[in-house]
Amino acid sequence: MQRIYIILIIITHALAFSTSSQAAQVKSSLHCKDQAIQQAQKLLEFHFGPDDRIEISQDVKALASIVNPRNKKQRFDVLEVWGFIYKGEYRMRFEYYLEKQGTCLLMGQEILEYANI
């Protein structure tokens, strides 16, 4: 009985550590939130030109980080932002490297129209 109790305590602590690590990762990922929103506006304007109907959602979702293909020891934070032009919806993802001094370095971006073809 005591052995089961000790195992349950270990599992509980491991889950708590995992959850706090994930929360810390999301917090660091959202450090570049404002830059991602600004970049989303620029990306839509680049693809479609200036348009008064462009709207950018202020909700930014932190996705799982990805490994830098050039240096496996480095990771890029991935932020997802949605944009809209008239009836069009666009999912944009931005990859940032967070430098030690807190600077967000944009490393990649993608845009995909959310459509049922």
C-alpha cells in the first residue's frame, strides 16, 4: 500500500512539473505576440496590396516550437495569427528565435487561405 502511495506521489509531481514546463514554454512563446500581429498585417498587405478591409485578430496562439534545421540545439517559437479580408480568412504562422536579450528575430512565415475548395 505504501509503495503505491509513493508511486502516485512521484507521478503527481512529474505531471505538475510537465504542466509548469509547458506553461513556461507558452509564456516565452507569446513574448513575440505584438511582433507577430504587426507582421501579419504586413504579410497580408504584401500578398494582396493595401486594403482597408484587412483585419488582424488580436488573439495569438502559441504552437509547439520547432527545431532550427541548421542548429539542432536551437528552437523557434511558432505563433499563429488569423487575418481577414472581406470574406477571406487567412491563417498565418510566424517562427521566431527569442534572443537572450529578449529580442524577437523573425526566422520564417507562412500564409494559408482557409478555404473549402
